[in-house]
Amino acid sequence: MQITQCPDRFLPVGSTGMGQGQLAIAQTAAVVVPRSQTCTSGARSLVISVVIACAAAAAGGGYLWFQRWIEIVTPVVPSLNVYATFVDATPVPITVYAGGEQAPWRTTVHAIRTDIVLWRRMHLANWNTVPDELRVAGLDAMLARYRSVLTNPRAWDGMTTRDWDMVPQPVRTVAYRQMVAYWTGFDDVGRRHRLPPGLVSDTVAAIVMSESWFDHRAIHRERSGAADIGLAQASGFARARMKELYELGVVDVDFSTDDYFNPWSATRFASFWFGLLLDEAAGNVDLAVRAYNRGIAHAHDDRGSAYLAAVNRRLHRFIRNNDAPAAWTYIWRQARTIEHAQWPWLVSDR
């Protein structure tokens, strides 16, 4: 038997002819890998493990570094309120016209500038409660929206009473004054008495304002049951007289009851009726004004005097705009600009 020497022990290498004692030793001896080989393998495994661990750690750290490097930090941006961008919801306390009373109301800046339904609920007196800049913006928007019903007889001729219900009161006050100016000029009211056209039209406008405050649906009932109706508050006597004049061919319009509620025909009545009174008063404007309310027979009584004073106050303050409230003044001036462009003859008469 050959024996290969190892630094630590001998390993039997099988051969024939082995002695019994050696065979026994060989049979009971464990086959042992030399220590040098075991140490080498262990060291190699340890190194590999360490390398793998280092590589894993390096890979993990590198990944985290790379992730941080490419990471995009989203900036913190406050949420955008698109509605607030286009709609100013700042609250504004105002008043609206309701059943003949001024009722408190809360609205917004946006509504004042754009809300047609709100405009219809606001008379000029209500606009006086709106802050100055906002009032101007709202009234400008309103005039632009309803520009087609100003200085436009063709449009007026085709509009019904219901159509005028949909027009805000500030615009109606302008249109109705313009209608009066149109009809007094059309019928040459006061011409035979050499009265200035501006004086005549302004006086009739002041009468209409005094009678109905530019409310085309106004009705005033007497205790007797008689009623004065419409923008010009045509009395039962006046309506019957207009029927007679139509049948005689003096006037070319047969006014129905509904016509007195339509501003276009109601202002025609006011113009023609004042012309008749001027003729009865021999061109005396003050007497004709008194007679509009009292008739010629009672024109000089106290009620006639009070009526004349009321008409003259409105003529001076509102129709000619002397110390009028803010909203009225602004609308009046804007209307004058429109009239100057469309009806220059009307402005030159004043």
C-alpha cells in the first residue's frame, strides 16, 4: 500500500495485499479533506459573501442615490378656484323694489354687473344705495344690454306692454322721456303758440313722471270707482274724449284701454292731450299743466297750484337734472350722450 503524506494525517489509498491491521485502520478512519483545502474553501466563501454583501449594499445605496437624484419634488401650489377667478362673489347689501316698498337685499358684485333679473327688481332709488364705482359699472352694463330700446321708434312700435315689463326701470325712464320728445315733435305740440320744443317735451315728461313715476302699469282709483290708468294716468273723461275725437277725425288713433298701458301709445296720448290743453289755455304752459290734473274749469284752485308746483319741481330736479340723486344723474348724462349721437336736434332744443 502506498501512503500519501499529509501534514496532519495519513489517508489510506486502497491497494491489494493490505494487512489486516492496516485494513481495520483504513476501514475505521474517516476520509478527511486536508486542512489546507478546507481553509482555502472557507476563505473563498467568506470573501465571496463579503463581496456579495458589499455589492448589494453598494447597489442599494446607489439605487437610493439615483432615486434621489432623479426624484422631482412637486411644488406646493394652492388650489385654484376657477369660479372665483371669473365671478366676484363679494357680498353687497342693497335694496330692491317690492310691492311699492324698498326692501333690503343681499347680492354680489357679479350680480350687480350682470344679473338681468336683479336689474328688473331695482329702481333708480335702489341704485343710489350701491357703491359708486359698482353703480357705474352696473348701469353701464344695463344700458349696453338694452341699447336697442333707446332712441328707437321702430323698436317701440313693435313692443308690447309685456315687453316693457321685462325692461329694467332705469332704462324705461330714459326710453319714456325719449318717446315724449318724439311725439311732441311729431305732433308739433306748442308750435302754434311759438313755444320752444324742448320746453314742451320736458314739461310733458315732468307731467308723466308726476302722474305715474314712469310706471306704465300704474292705476289710481277714485272713491267714485273711476280710474286713471297707465303711464300718463288717462282719466275716464280723457279716454272718452279721445274716442270722440277719433270719430270726428281729429286724431288718427283709436285708443283701446290696453293702449293706455303701452308706453308707446300712452306717451302719444300725453303729447296730444297736453296739446289740446295748451290750445284751451291759449299757450299758457302753467295753466295747461294745472288743467292736466284739474281741468280748465278748476285749474286755479289749491289742488291745481299744488300740482303745478310738483310738476315744476320734477321738471327742474329730474328732467333737467339739477341736484338729482346719483343714479338718476348718471343715467341722465349717459342718455344725453346717446341722444346727442342719435337725435342731435333734441339736444339742441334744450
